[in-house]
Amino acid sequence: MSNNESSSISVAITGSGGSGVVTAGHILLAAAARAGMFGLMSRSSGPQIRGGESAAMLRIATLPVHCMAERFDVLLALDWRNMTRFAEELPLDANSLIIRDPAAGDIPAAISASGARVMDVPLKQLAKEIPEGRPNMIGLGVLADLVGLSLDAVAKTARKGLSGKTEKLLQASEICIAHGYRLDKAITLMHTLPVVDRALQRWNISGNEASGLGALRGGVRFVAAYPITPATEMLEWLAPRLEQCGGTLLQAEDELASVNMLIGASFGGVPSLTATSGPGLSLMMEGLGLAVASESPIVVANVMRGGPSTGIPTKTEQSDLNIALYGLHGDAPHLVLAALNIGDCALTTQWAVHLAEYLQTAAIVLSDQSLGQSRAVIPVPQAVEFPHSRKTAQTSTEEYRRYVATEDDISPMVLPGTAGCIYTADGLEHNDRGTPSSTAADHLQQLNKHQGKLKKFDFSAHWAEIVGHGDAAIITWGSSSGACLEAAARLQAEGTGVRVIALRLLAPLQKSLLTDSLAGVCSIMVVEQNHSAQLYHYLCSHDILPKGAGKLARPGPLPIRPAEIVAAFKRYIGDEHLDSEIETKTQAL
């Protein structure tokens, strides 16, 4: 086990709709933070609009964690209704512990096959003995004691987390938690969390909330969007906070309207953003092309889900890379960025806003369901000061040439109404004044301008995160980064030198910087969560990867776990003749 894994405990809570699964998970995560811990909580649910089964999956640790562990130490099952749908997402083994209510019936075969130990707790019966009692609060108390959290931390956290409830219900919840905490437990976990004394300030935040924070830090003051899973929470978080910052959020009638509203607001001088998922991004492509052609800065935050088409709205996948890179028609250079973890959603979105504003183009920021809807207890994500802002022109007595070629190919914009600076901004090809033109010379000049400003700009500060050293490398992006970093740490501990290159800027690809970072590397493996190895083939198209480079590419919704990466990497370096098309068909762990 890695240091991170040995100092962490993984907990799963499952139950049907209305049983309080997610509520219990949120309280447990917040209680861990109160106790000085870090943590990560993801959730899983069925495709129902309302109700249905759900699962809260947590990893509580003494250090920040960015992925789930290989297995769960304990599973609290409030009931078994439709839980077989989650069996693959809840890897258990003989050292795991299942807490179940005997009244809920037999453990499903898909779960009992793990050989996990079982502890019976009459959750419903105990809750009935307490006025306004809830089984999930009884179970929460049982979990808190097993993992090593103090009763005081959990009780105070529960009262704060349920602050909108009646005092009678709050008191009942505290009694239930204490009752579950003090129950005699015939079985214990293999290890518990250590007691820590840490004054470090931490945040409990989701990826969608962090992305919203990054947008505000970047200066976004207008958001137009249409709700879509799993991006809606970003919009819900932004709505009141934008207003507090003097901005506006507007729910558009659809994704086509929202992206065009952004262009209008940007034309008026207001940094603008929308949030969507794959189906919405598809509808925005024409608008993104207009933003590139008219050089209007906009940002699209795309929280990916399983695809194609409607796909699996409540599950995660890194499958929108190709459309983000290539979806625009014609030659339309633009920016594509990817957040590497929950905290990094803030930095990446903030950076995307600054880049879009300065380079006067469209930026697509990729996160996914596993980042957007998961919560993490993390060190406070620090704001970064970027040196660039939108170039603007002032009143002029000379003819204003909005799209004139400059040394850096970035020409100053003006606010509508600026005296002497009238111009046309539309989707037609144009000359340097903005007048529509179909001449070859004007077309070539504008194409060179769109491409040149991205090629000439220095992205070096944040283009990737590079961790570790050695003659082998793992290249990854987005939410796969956390599992890759943990896998590399395990390989390093075994004596295999591995560096991880997690790409934050995917387009324009920083070929020279990436090539330099691979100096001295003999073995390269690309890791990503999609079916067609989109990053792998993108890097091949730029002649980045040597012949025989390996890959681990598979679709969601199951997360790629560190042990899977370690196993694939060992197979890859263990045979120099191994086919470069390494495909790992992973069974449920």
C-alpha cells in the first residue's frame, strides 16, 4: 500500500431514495474535516429524475487525496433496494466490513461474494425507539466510532449540517448518533484514523463549486446557461454569488441561446461563461465558431458524462476530448483546458477566463462528473494573479481596424459606442476593418491571425503538472490524474522511477515543452477514461509518442484506480515487444 492508502479509510453508504445516504455522507466528510482530516466524497445514483437508489463513497485521510482507494473498508447498507446496480462500484474483500440491518433482508449475492465480514445492527428498530429518530443517523454514529472520529465532532457537524431542520429533529439526530456511537460492536475495522492536531485551514468544496469560484476570480460577471446534469450545481452555486459581485446569471431557453448570449455580453465588454455537459456542448459548436471568427472571448465549462447521445447522465467519463479539440467547423484555433482535481477546478477555470479574455477567443474547460459532483476536504485553493487582461482601444480619430495584424496577432477591442471605433463583428470572413470579404488574401491573413496569437503566447507557467522523476513516464489529463499520481508513488516506492505529466492545457498542445519534459524517458504510457484512447491518438498525431508507447484507456462509469494503472504499467514495461495497443478490460475490483 502507498502511504496515502495506509493512512486512509474508505467508507460506502448505500440506500434507496429518501433514506438519507448523501446527508450522512456529507456529515461524515465534514466531521472528518473538523477532526483535522482531509477527504474525498463521490456519489452514485441511478438515472431517475427523482428518488431511486444512491451511494455515497468516502475516503478519509491524513493527507489530501484525489482518487478513491482500491477497496472499501466498511459498507453501511441502510437497505438493499436495487443495490446490485452499485456492486461494481463498491469493491470489498475479506477484510472489509458490511454493516446491515437484518430487517432489510439478505445481502445480495453480488455483494456477499466478496467474503466481507458482516455486523448486524437493527437500524430501523433503534431509530423507532427515539422520537423523530432516523436510521441513517444511527448508522452515522456506528461509522464514526468505527473509523475513529470523536462523538463531539460528529454531533456538532450534524447540528450544523441539519441547521434548517426543527430543534426537535436536531436533538433526535444527536441522540441517534450518540446511540449508534456507543453501541457494543463485535467487529472492528482493520485500522482506524489517527488522532491529529492540525490547525491548517481547509475547505469542503465540490468541483462544480470550485469551477464557479475560479470563474468569479477570473472576472466572469455574466453567465447564461441551460440546466444539464452534471453541470447544474455550478450554475446553482454561481447564481447568488454573481449577483453579490454585481453580475448576472440568466437561464436561457437552450444551449444554442446561451452560447450566443455569451458572445453578445463579451462584445459588450463583460467576461462571460456557460456551463454544460456533452449534449449541450454539441449544440454550442456553431456559436463557438462565431466566437473564434469574431474574436469574442467566451468560456464554456463542460462537465463531462458518459456518452454518446444522452449517454449516462449520472456517471463519469472523459469522452468529450475529441469534440472539444476538433468539433468546430473550418480552421478555428481555440483553447482547451482540463482541471486535474477538485481544487484545481478553481485554478484551471480562472486561468481559462484570463486566457480567453487576453487572446480574444473561445476556451473550453473540461471537468467531469467525478470532479464536478464530488466533494473534497482540501487545503484552501489559492488565487493566482495573472498578468494579462483584455486589450482595449480608446477613442480614435483614425479609421478603426478591429482585426489588424499586430506583432502578437492580438488587436485591441473596444466597447460599443466608443467614438470613432465602429466595426462589424459577425461570422463572415472579413478584412482587418471587419468588413465582410471573400478574397484569398483577407482569408489567409485572418486565419494566420487566429492561429498566430495562440502559437506566439507563452503558456509555460501552468500548461501541465509534472511530478516525480525517472526513465518512465505516465501522461494523463483531467480526473485520471489523481489515480496516476498515486500509482506512480507506489511504483516509486517499489524502486521504479516514474514521472507523471498531467496536462492542464490540451490545445494548443505545448509540443516543445512536452517533448522537453520527456527527455531521458524510455517508456511512456498514456492513461485516460474513454473508450477510444482520445488523448493517446491526439499525441500520436503530433508525433509526441515514440513507437511502442503504451496506453490504458477504458470507458466509465467505473473509476480508474491506482492498482489498475500499476498493473497495466508493469505489463507494459515487462515486455518490450508488448503491442502498443494495450487495452485493459478490467473486472470489478
